[in-house]
Amino acid sequence: MNKPEKGNLLIAEPSIIGDISFNRAVILLADHNALGSVGFILNKPLEYNLKDLIEGTESEFTVYNGGPVEQDNLYFIHKSPELIPNSIEISNGIFWGGDFKVVLNLINEGKIVGSDIRFFLGYSGWDEQQLDSELESNAWLISENIYNKDIISKSCNSFWREKMLELGGDYSIWSNAPEHPSYN
């Protein structure tokens, strides 16, 4: 794949060592157009649960670091547009946002479970042509989202490593490298 599209995955090149936000990141591209791009890091869980951040719920849903932009805002992707009004389709049955009050009620009523939704503090954003420039400098690999809507429940711990193994060749070597080579 040469050009990013909404719904693709961006996989951090192994050369992004030391970047706190994007080292070993796998990002779901939620939007990509002439004005810029928005995505959410799928494999960086935080030490927070939803109940730690939102009053009115006892939900243990993990909250993820979505990226370095607007980290004081909560975002979510889901696969339940029939239940959540005002959702925006990303692709392949994955939706972004919607009426948060409805989401909270659905969670509290047990009508939405962890495999249906994922929460993020912040997002990853690129200005016009910025992502294209980073792609040209080989900071990212573009991959089709072969998991479709099931990406929401995809385990995050080994996701980047799995993508490196899928790419094969020299990338397979990186799959076993320590996250922080200087600690070795």
C-alpha cells in the first residue's frame, strides 16, 4: 500500500525508537483527507479504567493512549452504530464517536461490552500533507485492517510484534528486539 486511507493501520517503523508516543505504535486511521489525518493508537493501554475518569459508571474498560493530541479529551471507537446515535463510520463496521450519554447508559446496563468499544485519551493527528511527509521519510508502514471491526477486541500487548512478523524479512528481526534497546 502506498497511500493511506481511512480505516488503514499505520505501523511505526522500528526506526522510531525513543519516540514516547509512537514507538511500536499501531494506529487505526480514523480519517484521512486533504486537510489532514486523525488516528488512534490501538496498543498503548493506560493505567486507567473508564470509572477512573468518568463519574456515573463502575466500568472497568481499559482506557488507551490514543495519541499526543488533546490528551485531556476522551474518544471512542465502537462497532454498535445501531445503538449509538451520531456515530461516524470509519470503515468495515468500525465507528467513531457518537452520543456519549447513550454510551454510558448502554455500558451501565450491560448492553455494550469491552469487545464492542475502545476508549482513548487523546488522538494522533497530522496536518495537511504531514502524514504523507512522514510516510516518505519511512516513519510508518501502511497496512490494511484485516481484522475489520474485530480490531476493537484485538489484544494490544503483542500487536506491533505480530505486525512485524507478518511483514517478514528484516522486520521479523525487530519483532524480538527489546522495546528499549538501551536497557539491554
